[in-house]
Amino acid sequence: MPAVELEAIGIVKRYGPLLANDRIDLKAARGEVHAVMGENGAGKSTLMSVLYGLQAPDEGRILLRGRQVHFRSALDAIAEGMGMVHQAFRLFNSLSVWENVVYAREPTRRGFIDRPAAIAEVGALAERFHLKVDPAAIVGRLSVGVRQRVEILKALYRDAKILILDEPTAVLTPQERDGLFAVIRNLTADGRTVIFVTHKLHEVMAISDRVTVLRDGRVAARMVTGETSPREIIRAMTGRAVNLTVAKGPSKPGAVVLKVEGLTVGDRPKPVVDNASLIVRAGEIVGVAGVAGNGQTELIEALTGLRTPDAGKVEIAGENVTSLDVAQHREAGLAYIPEDRASTGAALKASAADNLAIGFHRLPPLAHGALIDRKAVAARARGLIHRFGIKIGAETQAVGSLSGGNLQKVVVARELAHEAPLLIAEQPTRGLDIGAIEFIHSLLIAERDRGRATLLVSAELAEIMALSDRILVMFEGRILADMPAERADEETLGLIMAGRVSEAA
């Protein structure tokens, strides 16, 4: 094994009664990609915060190249040759690439910033690591993938020998992801160490040399990537075997349930949804693919009554609901799993029983005339809690006290139990563990086979491809493609997601 670049020994981090990191050991060698995997709540983010100086450990030691270090802040970590690219980029969009990269470390000449020297340094650095960035470009005008390269350049300009990448592919097209992997390989060939935090198994298998798996704040396994398999990694993450494939037969589409014509949201300076038209039939799942921020959120808001479109028409089960409110959309036959489970999908101060009854509370058997039957509400909640494996003390507990994954299960349980002909599922498995994802996928397929029409929006292209019968691709508010899932592949979808339709043809 090459020389150890970074070592964490017995890291403990508590937040009150919660033990987020429980005596974690981690070794990352020089010139390797070391993946850190684990379900939500496994302790990955806490560990990275400790390694980068954002949090101080309660116990344990951090060694860099064999020497113990004590970080009081991220500035100390940067001074010791560490860099981190966060999921949410930390850039000045109104400034140029070179200004972002050299910020606070500008080269000077006679007391002034030496602009030509800065541009030359940034350009040379970008060329050396094949980052393909124009130093003079304004950051706010760049694609997400190029902005990520700017973040990496910032770290390299400060001579980072160890680079932590936190969920680095979350907002990239497949082509941008492959470009990032090429950059990572250049970095490790130069002797730098990359810690790659992700939940995507195929990426771990493709780019990493070794894997550390966390479960419940502890190290569950340490693996050499070339000597393991996705199934072994999942078993380490969950403690059990999980089916990695989505079993489904051919769809049998029926009548049109959702019909959208010329839908437009916003008009200045450019619509966020631009003349979108689509249909979803009974017994099919239609997926919406696209890089985040290309109009998917606004499209769903217009389809569910959360936003009134500026133009166009929306019909659910033959009823024009274009200008109707949320309650009227539900009455027309809509069930909706929203992207934001906390603010849109749940009433956090209310009990699980009340949250699971929302939308049904005026109907039998939960209501008799104007009176709600509390016993029926409680019984329904207990049944759904058991069926969906929601970890909660009792149905009377407020859902605001639940973990994000369990809150998501409450929302999914309520909406799948709603006998509506149309389901709009927006990020339905976000925050769920792998076993729960497998369960939700099987439910969505079962609902399709029962004749429900489903419009699925997901940031996970693998999820879109696995579940969908047809796939729509959005770019800058427009639907650029509508294709059968069997004709779709990752490369083609990625090109269309980047607006490169002619290359995908």
C-alpha cells in the first residue's frame, strides 16, 4: 500500500444524546480514490466535517502524513493541504473564474492585484489537470459541471494534496460525471488523494480504489474495490441482502389520465417552463429526466395547483384543472409526493396519525358526516406505519421529530394509500435507505400494474431508467424528448439533458 496521506483514529462526535461518529478509523493513501459510503444518517457528513476542520471531534486524532494535527477551522485544514468541494458550490457568480480561484490569495504587483499573472496561473493549472475552464468566463454563466471544476481549481490553487468531494455527481449529466472522473484520475496520477463521498454504487465501482462503509456511525466494512461487489457493499451498508434490480413486466397503457398542452410558467426574461406538452396514461410510469434547475420543479408546481401557469392547459381524468387550487386538484384525482417533504408534504407539528389522514379526513371511514372518527384515524395510521416500516414510537408522535427518511415514508405512505388515478412522484426515494428504496420501487410498479398513471421526477437517472415506461427530458424549461424507456440509454439521455439533441439523434 502507498504511503498513508490521511489517517483518522477513533473519531467520536456527539450531538447531545446522538452519537454521530462512534470511534471511526479511516486511512487514505497517497494517490488513491478512497470512497466513503453509507446510508443517510450513517455519519458520513459528520466525519467529513471533522476531517476538514468544520467540527472538532469529541475524541480521536487526525494524522496528516504521520503527523498529528488539530484543526480549529477549515482555514487550518486548507493551510495543511486539504480542500473540499461541497454539494452546494461556494462561488461568486458575478465574478470571473480567475477571480473566484485566487480570491484572498491574489498575486500582487506594486501593491495591486496582478491580473495577467492571476489569469496565467489559473490557466496553467486548468491545463495541467485537464479541467477545461476559461479563466476569464463569468461563473454565473457556466454550466454546473464547469462550476464544479472551478471549485476544484480553487482547492488546487491552494495546493491541496487531499481533496474531499461530497456527493460530487449529484447535479451532473452522465457526460459531466465522466469528465469529472477523468479529472480525478489526473489528480491521483499526480499523487493527490481524493476522498469520494457518495451513495451511488456504480460510481464507487468505477472510480474508487478502496471503500470505507459506515453504518449507524461506525465502520461496518473496509474493502478493496477491485475485490468486492455492489452486493457486498450493500450488505455492509444495510446488514442484509437487497435486490438491486427493479422487476417489472411490460406496461399496458390505457386511457389518458394527465393531459398537458402548451404549459408555460414565467415570461421574463425567459419562461422557466416553455410551452410544455405531455400525456400520461393509466397503467404507465412516465419519467422526467433533467439536470436540477431546468424547470422540473416549476412544471410540477403548475400540475399540482401550487402555481398557476401563465399559459396552457392541464387536465386530470378529463377535467380542466388549470386554474384550480391544490384541494381541487386532489378532488379531480391527484395524489402527490412532493420534493420538499417538510414544508410541502407534511405538517411537522401534527401527529403521524393526522398527517397520514390528510386528504382522507373528510371521507369515510375516517369521518362520519362532519365528525372525524379518531379511532379510525389512529387505526389507519397504525396500519400504514406497519406496512411502510416507519420508525416511530406511536402514531400520536409529531412527525417533526422523525428523521428525514422516516418523514419521507409518512408522505409516501399517505399518497400511495390515496386511491387517485394520477400519482405525481417527485423524488419519492430521497433520503431513504437502500432497503426502503427497493420497497418503494416495488410499490410504484404495483400501482402501475393496477392501472394508476404515474409521472415520476427524480434526480437519479438510474431510478428514471429503471422505473419508467416512457422518458421525457427537460432542458431550460422545454421538453426536448419523449422516448420509450427501452430506447433510452445513459449517454443519449445525458446529451439531451445538456441540450445537445442533434448529437443524441
